[in-house]
Amino acid sequence: MNPQQYRPASADGQEQLQPFRSFVESLHDPIYRLAYRLLQDRELAAQEVERTFIEVFRRHAEEGFSPTNGSMRTAAYRVLIHRCKMAKASGKRRLKPRKLSPRTILEAVDALPDEVRLIVSLKYECQLSYEEIGEILEMSPERVKKGVWRSRERLSEWMEEPRSPLSFGIIMH
């Protein structure tokens, strides 16, 4: 054991971490909302967000941290999406089943196919551009636009469907 490696961080070391802290603070909320949208479990989403930032830290520690660095931002979204897909596939935790008859817009979005729901979440919840989403998901911006268009079409069809009073939670006497 080398006792030197367990010394408290110097002020210099703390200054070097400040850009990464700023990066985490700027991205934490949108990343968490996306993780929650994909996993539908608050605790699991929080765990995956934490693990995502640890992985991004390890990958970019040598390059230096810049909160405006697009590649770090893209890497964070890619890592998170991968981790969420792996968490869902592992089945370690039972995820809430999707509702078949949505009563709210958010439930309607949750009922979209996984890829389309992911695109919608990145576009509207994380407020990313088509180009950023394309870079994160490794697809063309045109394909992203098509996914957004399809989701809008599906949601508008859903909204136009006639609903019974019970589907809105209204009880008529």
C-alpha cells in the first residue's frame, strides 16, 4: 500500500475537478429525466445516472473537462442510453408495465415504441437538436426528424380517437 495515494485532494486537484462538476450540474436533470422515462423507476434511474457520470469521468479524465465539450455531452447520453437498455434487458428489477389505454400525454408517449419514445424524450425533454440526437443515436438527422414526425402523427391520432367518459376518469350520473 502506498500511503501517498490516500492523501486528501489538494486545492489544485479540486480546481481540476470543478469543470467536471459544472458539467454534471448542467446535465444532471435532463439525463435523469431521460433515464426515468426509459426505465420508469426512480431509484434505478438515479443509479444509472450516477454510473453514467462515473463512466464519462473515467473516459474523459485524461482529456480534461469542458462543460461545453460536445463530445462529453454526446458520450454522456450514449452511455446513459446503453446503461438503460442493459438494465431493462437484465430484468434484475421489474419495470412497470406500459399502459395500453393512455389517459395523459405522458402515458401516450410512454406507449410509443422504444426507439420513437427515446427520440421524443431527447427532443422535447432534453431539448436537443436533430443533429445532436442523430450523433447520440448514431443515425442521420433526417431519420431523427422522421421519428419525431411519426411520433407526432401517432400522438395526434390518439388525441383524435373518441374516448368514453371512463377513459378520462369522469363518472357520469
